[in-house]
Amino acid sequence: MLMLDLARLQRTGTLDVSGEISPEDEVWDEVGGRPSRAAEVNLEAHMTPTGQVLVRGMLEGSLRYECRRCLEPVDRSFREKMDLVWSEPDELQDPDDDDGEIRTLGPTVSELDLKEVVREEILLRVPRWALCRSDCAGLCPQCGINRNVETCACTLKESDPRWDALRALSPDERK
């Protein structure tokens, strides 16, 4: 678990928070890919003289996607730097203006669960889809073969039947 004990942080001034997020964790729901291994989270929390909580660190891992064109598996590593800030509501100029940059820290909060914040950062920073390569030819829309591996005899010039009535008009009638 990625829990930050605020009382301990206040006593020591700095705390390390490290952990792993398993591939089965709900954090990965709605992310475009699934992790092939546990993601590592290494954070360092600081208590500022003004009472703000500053958390900095790295999130590292690897996600397995399906190529958005040919559906082949694609592994992509990520390494994301995170900077997170919490402040008491009375320290903010407008406590109701929650733009996500500075999170509010309630007066009765004794621990911060960093897992949900890490989830937000993952959703914002990790790509939702991937390509196996930039020139991926994808799947044939008619026969379904992977055009990166083999070719087919399908013609890609298939007319749309909705235009047949217009095609039947003579050139003079089209004007």
C-alpha cells in the first residue's frame, strides 16, 4: 500500500514511500494497456515550513497493448516523474478551485492514500493506445489478414452502395 503517515512526516520532515502496483490491481482499469509486471513507485515526501506536503518521485513499469491497427501485442515501458502537492484549504487562494495541481489536505487527515493519486497520474500520462511500428499496415478490412505479414488479393476499391443512385445519373444530370 502507498500510505503516507502525516504525523510521522511532520516529526521527521522527510519520508520515503515505495511500493509496487500489481498487474491485477484496479488501478489499471481504464488504462489502454495491461501491465506485464508490477509497476514500481518510489516517492519521497517532504513537509514544507508552511505546512504543505510535497511528494516527488518516479513511477516505472511496462504495459502490454494491442496494436491499434493490426492487434498484435506491443510492450511499452514507461518512466514518469511525479510532483504532487497537498495544502490546507485556508492556505489556498480559492479552496473551491480544484484544478488538480494542488490537492486539499483536510485538518483531520492523518494519512494520505497515494494509490488513487498515482492512478490519476497514470491515466493522465500513459498513452491509451500503441502501434507496433509507425508504418503498420493493419488488418485487411475485407479478409482480416495482417497486412504486415502477408498480402491478399482483396480490392480496397469497394463502392459504397448509397452512392449508386448518383452514379447512375448522366454527367449532364449531375450538374
